[in-house]
Amino acid sequence: YVYKIAVSGSSQMSAEAKVTLMKAPVVKAVSKGGKVILRWKKDKSAKGYKVYMSKKKKDKYKAVATIKKNKTVKAAIKKVKKGRKYYFKVAAFNKNGKKTVIGKSSAVKTVKVK
């Protein structure tokens, strides 16, 4: 999409701004060998993905991995403890000049580490 913005009462238009809408990834999560493996489908409009983790579902999520290639659609999180539950989200991101634009995050996935 390309947008132009005009200030009310002015005839001047702003420069064009390209906006790419990214879908929230659909994530599958499994625990295997003391780590959590997350997989999702590729979003053609994304430059990469961010993986977020929390120890509580409604707590603040911390970025634990940044995947900088669009082709990579899985992440293995190793800094987890066996027997504990973790909550994960994945969001696609894009670059707009120097600014990183993060899309809508996936639904929360709960995983108990085996």
C-alpha cells in the first residue's frame, strides 16, 4: 500500500510512504530434549521474525531470538528449565529505512519443557 498525507487546510502533500501489512504467524511449539522448538509459516512480506518468551501468560514478554532471514521459519530456544512452563509469541518484522516495523504477534503458545 502507498499512502500520502495532507495537513488540514494545506494543499501540500507529504512524501509517499509504503506500508506492508504483515499477518500474525500461526505457530506450532514442541518441547524436545530440554529445549523448545517453534515453527511457523513464512510471510512473504516480512524481512524476519522476533520470538518472545515469558514465564507467565499475562506477564511482559522478552525477545529471546531475532531471525533476520525470511526463509528461516523455526527457532530452538535452549535457555529453558525442564519441568517449567513457558509462553511464546512470534511476530514478523520489516524494515522501513532505519526503522523496524513489527507486525501483529501470534497467539500465545504454552509449552512445558520435557
